[in-house]
Amino acid sequence: MATALQDTLASEIEAMGRKARAAATALATAPRVLKDEALRAAAATLRRQESAVLAANERDVAAGRARQLTPALLDRLALDSKRIAGIARSLEAIAELGDPVGQEIARWQRPNGLDIARVRTPLGVIGVIYESRPNVTADAGGLCLKAGNAVILRGGSESSHSSAAIHACLVEGLATAGLPVDAIQLVATTDRRAVGHLLALSRYVDVIVPRGGRSLIERVQAEARMPVFAHLDGICHVYLHSSADPAMARAIALNAKMRRTGICGAMETLLCDRSVAGALLPPILDDLARAGCELVGDAEVMALDPRVGAATEEDWRTEYLDAILSVKLVDGLEEAIGHIEAHGSHHTDSIVAGDQGAAATFLARVDSAIVMHNASTQFADGGEFGMGAEIGISTGRMHARGPVGVEQLTSFKYQVRGNGQTRPG
Amino acid sequence: MATALQDTLASEIEAMGRKARAAATALATAPRVLKDEALRAAAATLRRQESAVLAANERDVAAGRARQLTPALLDRLALDSKRIAGIARSLEAIAELGDPVGQEIARWQRPNGLDIARVRTPLGVIGVIYESRPNVTADAGGLCLKAGNAVILRGGSESSHSSAAIHACLVEGLATAGLPVDAIQLVATTDRRAVGHLLALSRYVDVIVPRGGRSLIERVQAEARMPVFAHLDGICHVYLHSSADPAMARAIALNAKMRRTGICGAMETLLCDRSVAGALLPPILDDLARAGCELVGDAEVMALDPRVGAATEEDWRTEYLDAILSVKLVDGLEEAIGHIEAHGSHHTDSIVAGDQGAAATFLARVDSAIVMHNASTQFADGGEFGMGAEIGISTGRMHARGPVGVEQLTSFKYQVRGNGQTRPG
């Protein structure tokens, strides 16, 4: 009986995959105007259906309270008029983005007269697995649609009613534009085994994008039978080189840690050259402590400020996602790079330096998706990069690395134009 | 006992992976001049060691004869002075290619003054699994090295002595340039289980490139726990649109099929618009038949030439890799595209047409790695595309699609340059 139910679930997920593949074929050549019309109609529907979406969200929030979710989780889950307006505006902003499909990435001529163009195409079918934030339903659905991809969304059970209500608006947008409604599907069941079936569906799903906590990402990376765009950790470093401008170092360190402590681009470890630590660090540690940041460090850092606690080896590999910072002294660029490579997560790392040579070495040698010179790690964001919006940040090396926006949700093909060329020999 | 041996083999392969990862880290920032020196020194060593390489090859060929390999396989396997010179020249040609590592793919400024560059980096560690041609040892090793990647090579057992001799020359090239000799490793054992261990080594191997027959590709695609750059089939079509120039159609059809019948870009199915078949096809069928091509087709094609046999449904999905062609009439562009999507392998497909609108529709809608207008499908080749050399052709949609040359063997990172920017809000 359990097996029969399981089989039913597997075939339901497989049927979604099959429908997604068919929708993807139709979407691949859909003109921009229809995709944008679908996005704008979805935004309009969302505004019109505000009370229905809020009612659905109220069911989720009530259930979350009953399940004693933390205030932080309840806040992520809750919608109000302002948040719904924000979701609608995001959909309209995606409509404003250029259409990546058909865009020429490169074009060249061969001596025999062949004209070769590398042109963006959709990737195909994308699976997005996410946790409590219901706005991901609209953002991920909208970005995938814009890039000509079909998408299968699987939200968290705690936001299931909200996601279903938002998804209904997206489907209405697709229908209004005359696009296949299967282009954006939502896994309705809250049965957790549905995720396993989705991760096995490599026949229909080309890539999986997980959005959520570490345990979700780990499960997806371990089980997925298709490529995954994700980052497990954002253990981001700021390294203060001996040539750093003190005021700049101070501003960047405070911002990189404290602007938002819960995002993946927040600094988790501050490295500082030993030779300048006595002059550079005290005001920075003071800024951070006054801003409410807990500090841990090695013995020399502890000696600089009594508020600094002792760091353990574990601290150097910890993503706090909170107002906590580990601080360590190093003997120059080589040791800093070595520490980052040994303890970091290849997400975003920044050097503050006046010395252009040191900066160039850091940018070339640190093997992270994003490397920065004289800028806050909090800029690690698709919007800040000018990509318009992102579905996530990837630390993988295949296909997409760094912020994943509409362009990273595409593949490409070669278009070769000739006038009758045949190949000799 | 068998289990203990198996465990030993697994840990040997794992040790190779670990050494490859360490070598990749060193190679990632190796300057172009050293990589090129290693390639040129390997070529020089290969010329100097010609007699040793030929002696090793003679052992493989003798064993192949004893195992009664087909003449075609023995020819693939056999080396002579001329072929060794060709392999050495290929290594020197790779040295001449531009270094993709550090190349700027894109660069833009943000309103806040941040300068963002997308810069090529190596992929990491590449596993190459190939069959009898011993030259793949040098070509694949050289291309991976040029792109800053470490590589683990696994050649076929029938060419094991030849591959080992060529590999020794590559290692000597690395040593001459002072680069890590683990950058190009060869799995020495002919134990077939080594392939399974390599395909499971996702911790150390970032991508697998299989080169060989269908059964090898199928096994790799089924078992690999990392991305695979490959194509299973090259079922390439030429479609003669009603607006095709007759002389051009004739030249392209003959070349696409008969220049070389055993390469993946060879035409396997010819489609022709029904409205012009009576005028267009007879001279083309005659050319092909006279050139020794076996023809099969639907009833209408059979009626055009008595030498055409009956095609079965199976023919439309068969990669002959031989002097055989299936021919079918269609009612215009839509049916042609539908046939290609339903029966093709998304490798290379070409339209012959004078009508620019029809050609544009074909290039946009046919979902293949390479789509062509008025050119022979035999141009589906990295060298013909101007990439210098290729490690293979991929029909996958992730990361690399079409010919896989040095650029496709790279990843990228973002370098962000600021002057003290912090993120507001």
C-alpha cells in the first residue's frame, strides 16, 4: 500500500516533468513580447488577488505559529500588502530585462567564408527547491520564464498555501499571454518524498536550483542526478593588506559584517596583516563591538581589545550568518591567500589594499566565484552586479558561477551561415 | 581477496585524484610561457623517443592482431613516423593557441563605480576516458594543460603500451618546464573497474570527457557522478528546402555524406521538400550511389531511383557511421523541423535554402548544438570553427555545447574592483 502510494507520487512527478519538457519546447521560441506579457499579467493578477493571497498566507502563518516556528522564520513567511506589491514589482522588473534568448555571445568569420555565431538558447527545464519565503515562487518562476525555461517549483510545506496562491497568479499570467500553463508548475503535495523523485528526474529536469538552509543544499547536492546551481556556505573573508587605507578598511569591515549579517555575502572572517594590526585593527574592532558584533580571534587579536573572545579552529570554517566575526592576523599576502583557500567556501573574498600588485595577485589567485578589491563583500548579489535579479549564487565551477541571473539560466548553440561551403579533404 | 584488491585499486585511483587536485591548484596560476614550454618540450621528446614509442606501439598492434581486431581498429591503433610527427605538431599547435586563463569574457561598470570583470579560470581536474586511438593521449593531455587543468587519462587496454610511451613524453615536458608532473596522469592498469572508480571520484574530478563508441558513452553517462561532456550519437540531417539552389544542394549533400562517413558530423538522413523532390533529388541520389553510398528511403524516394531500398522506422534514428543514407520527403519547413526534433540527436543539422526567412526559422528552432545554413555538416569540428583543436563535441546543454576546445575547458570568476565602496541599506 505504501509502495503503491509511493509509485503514484513518482509517476505524478514524472508526469510534471513530461509536461514541463513539452512546455519548454514551446517556450524556447516564444517571442519576448509574450513572455513579458505573461510576467506583467501575473503581476496585475497578484495585485488584484491580494486578499486571496493574504488569506492563504494567514493559513500558513497560523500553522507556523501552532508549530512554534521562530519569530525569524515567521517573519520570512509572512506577507502583507507591501510585500505583495514588492513581489508584483519584481515580476515587472523581470519583464523589463533584456531577453537573453537569441542574444549573440560571439560571432566570427572563417577564412572559407563561414560565419559562425554563438547564440543564447534556453537551458530547458529547471527545478527549484526552496524553503519558507513565498516570494521565491514568483521570483524563480519569473526568471526561468524570462530565459525561456520551464520550471518545476517545490516550496517548503510551511508556505504551501501562500506559494499555491502566488503560483495561481503566475499561471493566469501565462494563460493571458497564450503561453503553455505548464511552463510554471508547482509540486502541490507536501510529501517530502516528492523532492527525492524530482532529484532523480534527470530525464526531464536539466538543472536543480536549491534555495535554503545547509541541510537542504547538502541533500540536493548528494541526491541530484543532474547539475546543481548552489552554494553550501558563504564563508567570506576581508583581508586587510599592509597597504590598506585605514579609513577605507574601517568602512568596508563594518559594512561587510554588519549591513546584513544573515546574507551569504556577509564577511565571516577578517584577516589583517600583522605588521599593521596594531594601528589598523583597534578602531575596527571598536566599531564592530559597538555595533553589537561578537568578536573572536587569535591571541594577538585578543590582546588588542578586551572584548575579543578566543577563537577555536572551528571558527575559521564557520558561517555564522549572525553578528559574530572571527579575526586573525597573517604575515602578508601568501598567508592570507593560503588561509582563504584552506578555510573559505569559494564564495566571495575581498582584499583592501593600496598596493596594486598585491591586489592583482589576490584577484588572480584566490579561487572564489567573486573576488574583490577595495569593496564590501555585501555586493555579492546579482542585482548589485547589474543582472537585474538572481535565482541564487553558485560556487560550482560548471556553467554558472557567482550570481545566477537570466543569462546564467541559458545555454547556447552555434549558428553557422554559409553560401554553399563543402569541406575539403 | 578480490575485495582487498578492489579496495587497493579504488585507493590508487583516489590517490591519483588527490594528486591531480594539488597539481591543478599549482597549474591554475602557471604563466602561459611555462605551459607552452611543457607542450613544446613534450613534442621534442616525442620526436626524440620515436623509436621507443614505435616499439611500444608494435606490442599493442601485435596483441591486437592476436586478438583479431578488425583492420579498421588496427589502423586506428597503429603509429608510424608520420603519425608521430603529426602528434608532435598537434602539441606545438596547442602551444600556439592563446591562453584562455585570465582572458576577460566581459567587463562593465556599475553606477556606484564598481568595475566588474568576468575572467576565465581553469575548470580544475578533467578525466578523459578513451578507446583505441593513442594520439588522444597527447591531444587531450595538451588541451587540458593549456587551459590550466590537471587531467587523468584512461586509455583503452588495446593501446596501453602506446599511451604509456606517449604519456612519458608529456611528463618529461612538464618536468622540463618545472610544472607539476601530476598535471597529466595516466591510469596504468588495464583493469576495467578502474573506470568505475574514476566515475565515482566527484570529490576530485570536475568533469569527464569520454571519447569512443556508443557503449562507452552510455556507461559514462549512466555512472558518472560529475558532469560529462559528450555526444551519444551524431544523427545529422541535411534538409533541402524548396528554395534550395540545385547545384549547391547537390554539392552539400554529397560532401555531408561521403567526405568521411565515420565522423560524428557526417549526414545520416537527407530530408527534401516534396514539391521539389522530382527535380532536386535524382542527380543527388545518382551522385551518392555512384560514390558507393547505399540508399534507403520512403516509397516516394524509392520511386525516384531504383537503387533506393526501403527505409524502416529504425532508419530515421540510426547513426550509420558508414556509406549508408536514409532519405525522406517532407511537406515544408515545419515537418522538417518536427522530424529532426523527433529523430535527431541534437548534434548538427543543416538547411539548404535560398529563402532567408526559412533559413532563419530553421536556425532559431532546430534545437541542436550546431545548426547550419548552406553548409556541409562535415564542418562540425573545433578546428573548422577556428578553435584550434577540440577534445570532443558535446550535445549536452550545460557549460559546453558543440566543439569542446580550450575555452570550453575553462570556468570563470568575477573580479570586482572598487575604491572603497560599501553597500547602502
